[in-house]
Amino acid sequence: MKRKLLAQITDAHRDTYRRDGVVLIEGAFEPPWIEFLRVAWERIRRLPPEQTYTLPEAFLAQDPALREEISAIRSEHAASRQLYTEQAEGFVRCKYMRWWAPEFHRFALESPAAEIIGRVIGAREIRFFLDAIFMKEPNCSARTYWHADQPAWPVRGEHVPTMWMPLYPVSARLSSLEYLPGSHKTSDHSWPNTFNAKKIGRPADRSEFFDWETRRSDPDVHFLAFDMQPGDAVILHPAMWHGGGANLHPSQHRVALSTRWFGDDVRWDPRPECINIPGMPMAAMERGRPVTQDEIFPVVWRG
Ligand SMILES: O=C(O)CCC(=O)C(=O)O
């Protein structure tokens, strides 16, 4: 499969990303990549719990918080037969696939994703950070809660974009993720919804994420969603508010791959409420230092 860029990344894409914090790249991936990811997802979502999240033993040994989270995911999976439920029927999540499903490792390292990201955000170098899949079955009314990703990342910097790409068509009206363009320019310190944050409990001086559904009919709030075909991708700034994306389609699954990437300005900022990262326990993050751990966060593209 080709790494060559299919879609030309233009100044219009870069300007939109800078202005809105979110940009749609149409035709970013050729059909064989999409088929490859669909087959990979169908394979892993049927695996028994003990064959999922098979992270390197050393990662679990050095990071008790990660070990605890993986065993919670596994036992939830065993109980529900889902990879990691969102406590809502028909909404399945899965993550860290690069470490235990070779197809996702290959996508991270060999697809044009890193170059697309680098050219949109204007970074000299792009490292792979993390991946996740979000699946909603047909007629699944579970919405993704409104949130920004930044409060969950144990880093600071603007170069931590997400690439969100559906593996089947999504429509703005029925199944696409939604965004609040421009919201990346506001700073938000809401308490994230991570495994660690839930365990600690929200301190009194930190708010919950605001529920933008309550402003749905407010003409001053601009909600944006895209009709997308397989192969299209959206790039999101880490501070961009996003949510929604129930799957009201009567027969089509909504399966989206999110990959997260590091660019040039990223510095470690470990906070106990942040996510666990395979291979990078919080104790090993040196506050204020750049990311240099090539084995864990490989450099995939240089401009
Ligand atoms: O696809 C979804 O429903 C959620 C995606 C998301 O929140 C993310 O990728 O950060």
C-alpha cells in the first residue's frame, strides 16, 4: 500500500486548521488502507479477552496504573463480550492497538497519516502517540460526551492533534462527530474522563466538561459536522471541543479510528488525572522535557 499522499495538503487546509482548530481532508487514504483497517477491526473485535490488550509484559511490570487499567478493561470485556464498553449499549471502544494488533502498528508507521498531520499543523517532525477505535452499532443513541482531549494528555503544547477517520460512510445528520470551531482558542481545565481521573474523583476546583447539548438551539453556538466517506479524515487541535456522533443510521455501523500524534512543541506535563500511556509510566515523564523516547513514540515523518 502506498505511503504517497493522495490528497494535496494546501494553504486552505492549514488556514482552516489554524482558524477553526478542525479541518476535513477529503480522500486522504486510498481504498486499500480502509479495507485493511476494516478487516483488522473485524478480526480484533471478535478476539477473546485474553488475546486483547496483550501489551509487552515489561510495560505492565513498570506501570501499576496501566496494569490496573488493562485488567479492568479485560474483566469488563469478559463480562460484556465487548472490547471496552462505554456503559452504553452499542458503543464499543478499544485502544492502544498499535501495541497488540500489528495492522494498526503498520497503519501508524506506513500510511500517509503522519505526513498529512505534519503538513497541516506545520511541524518539522511527527511522532506517533496513541490510537483508539470508537464503534457505534446501528441505532445507537449513545452520544460521545462533549470534551476536549487536552486535559487528558500528560503533555503541554499545541502539536498533539488527533486524526479521526470513519471506516464506513458517516453523515453529519446521523452519525458524524461534531465540533465547535474556534473552541481551540479558549483554554479549558475541565476534569477529564480518564480511568485515573475517575479513580481519584474530581476535585472541587475543577469543573466537569460543559455539556454543549444544552446550547443546541443557541444561534451563537456554531456546531459543525461533516458528511464523510471512507478515506476522508478530520484533523483536530487538542483543545478542540468535540462530541456527539450517536449513530442514528438504521443499518450502518459507525466505526472510527482516532490516531494521536506529537509534533514539535510537545513537553511532558504529568498530572495524576491523565491517561496511562503504554511504555511511558507517569513517573518517567520529566516535566518540561521534550519527547525523546523513540521506541515508544517513533518518529514517522520529517518535513
Ligand atoms: O468517535 C467518537 O465518538 C469519539 C472520538 C473522540 O472523542 C476522540 O477521538 O477524541
